[in-house]
Amino acid sequence: MATVQLIRNIGLTDTATTASTSNVGEPSAATSGGNIFFTGNWYASRSTNDGTNWTFVDPYTTLPAAAGGFCCDQLVLYNPRHDIWVWVLQYVATGGNNVFRVAVSRGASFGSWYWWDFNPRSLDATFTDLWFDYPDAAFSANHLYLTFNSFNAAGNWQRAFVFKLPLATLASAGSLGYQWWSTTANGSLRLTQGAGANMFFGSHNGGSTLRVHSWPDAVNSISSFTVTTAAWSNGPYTAPGPGGVDWLGRLDSRITGAWTSGSEAGFMWSASARAGRPLPYVKVVTVDTSTRAITGQPDIWNETSAFAYPACAPNSSGQVGVSMFFGGGARHPCHVVGVRDGSAWRLVITRSSTNGPSGNRWGDYVTVHPHSPDSSTWVATGYTMQGGTDRRNVEPQYVQFRAV
């Protein structure tokens, strides 16, 4: 039976974030040796000594301005094969459009960035009232894949995008040829972490139907298939904690975690209470990508507290690690990491909040990735509230863990 060991469990202080935190924290981190890059909704920070010390990196000014200026929604990844860091930033819409930026730093010059900007009108001249939001990012063997939702000026969802960028060109800073695809049928596309030569990504397709898309590295065409899951509910989401503070006021059913390991793809999202699940929980579906059949539905749930906002990734052995939140009942929101052990999940709390959030706001995502070079372990992000209810009481958490 596997257990979870925390190797590093570090709370980032105001020195690392300048208190530019939020209870919609959206933390992301990547690691290469002793170098760590950590981002949140409105801040970034880097360490060159395994998290002992941190230096604030201002996402508003570190790179030149674009569109209406930096907004939010960042992600960071490290690719060991090409020894590059990838930093994804979202900018404010102006004139009907915004941009997202893909910045790259080579390992030998960690912290020195070059970048490419992507604007909807550069894809299609008719996309005059469209802006990108809610990024996801993952590597395949040879590409960086990115997904975004897009909205119009009225805030109405319009379509979802997938981008496929060659890693060799990102590493060489050459002329970037890339491929993209969009759909008006499915939103909030979630990429599988751990993909090889074929990237899979999933989305809800109405009711209990899950659509799984496939985009191989070697071709510029996408195929898809659908599977029907066991019944689950999309809202209402509620899990009041001490004092009646309900931290799930903005939770929804978007898929927030996905992985590929061998011929298995897995997808995870937050579902609301139902018979046998007294509080919101994490719905998990595993699919054989060869037979296109569901192979398991090992949900993560608890009788007294809720689970929400899951992220997942396989390590170098194919074992799945997870990061998510846990709270309600007697618990203020906690950050949790864990591993899949057969059909069971082994979880451990990294830190518990002292308070619940004001305004019942939490989310929208956390991340987990294999550590580099110790790819048998994982690096996860989360956050808790410490000493108060203001957004400045949010303390991000950097965690390295393993299964033992």
C-alpha cells in the first residue's frame, strides 16, 4: 500500500508575492534542480536554492506590455528534454481582443525570457470581438499544447481553442510555425499531462457524456470519441466550514485534471453532492484510448468534507499524483496532495487554513507536474488562508512529494 511523503512543503511569504495574492489563487509551479518558478493570479516568484529563498517577479513589468496590459491567469512548465521554461501569461482585452504570451527561458539563462504573442485576429480576421481566457498547457513528446476559452465583449462564451507549438522551435527561438484548432461545440478543453506522441484532451459533452479528443504530434487532424459516465450532478456546490463560511461559491464542473499513462487517459472534475456522495467530490473517469471504453470511475469523496479543484499528472513510472482542495464541515479549506494506488487514492493534507475566504470565493485551478530531474516525484501547488479572511491572507504552497 502506497503512502505519501512530503519532501518539501513551503509556504510562500509576502517577500515572494508582495502580498499580490488572491483567494482565486490559480497557482502554478515548475522545477529544474534547485531552480523553481512559481506563478499565481497576479504575481510570480523564483528560487534558485530549492525554495529556501524567493525573489518576486512582477508579471506586469518583467516583460513588455501587450494589449491592455497584463491581466491574470498564468502557467509555468519546464521541459527537461529541451531544457526550457515556458511561461504563459494572459493580457487584458482592448479593442475587442487580448493576447496570450508564451515566454521561454533556456535553462542556462533561467529568468531571461523571449516570447511570442497570440491575438485572435492573427488567427482569423473575423475574430474582432474575441478574447482568450482560462489557459491550460501540457507537453507531448514534441510539442507544447495550449487551450483557451474565448469570450466576446459581453462576456459570452464563443469557442474554445487548442494550439500546437513545436518544442524545437521554442527552444531555438526560431520562426514559429504552429497549428491551431477551435470548436464551438465544447468548452474548457483539458489537456492530458504525461502525453507521448499523441495528445488527448477532454471536455463535457452534455449530461454524463464525455468527449475525448486526440491530436497526434505527427498530423494536423483531430479525431474524437464519446463515452458515457455514471450519473453526476453539476451544482449547486456548497460545503460550509466553521462559522458557516462556504468556500465553494464559484465552483463549477469544468474538467480541471487530466492525464495519460500508457493507453489510459484519465479525467477529473468537481461534482456536486448526490446519493452516496453527501458533499461535493472529485469525479474521476479513466478511459482506454485504444478500445475507447471506460475502465474505471474511482471518485475521490468524503462523508464530512468536500473535495474540489483537482489537478493530476503521472510521474516517470506512470503513477498518478494529484493536487486539490479539501474543506467544509469542521475544516477550513485545506490543500491536499496524493497518489493513485490501484483503485484507491492516498492523500495527505499539506496545510490547513485558519479561516475561510470572504465572499465565498476560491479556485480556479492548481497544478501538479513531475519534478525534474527526480521525475519519480511530483511538484504541486496550492494555497491556504492564514490569519484572516482578506485576499492578502492567502499563502501559496509549494510542495514536492513522492509515493513510498
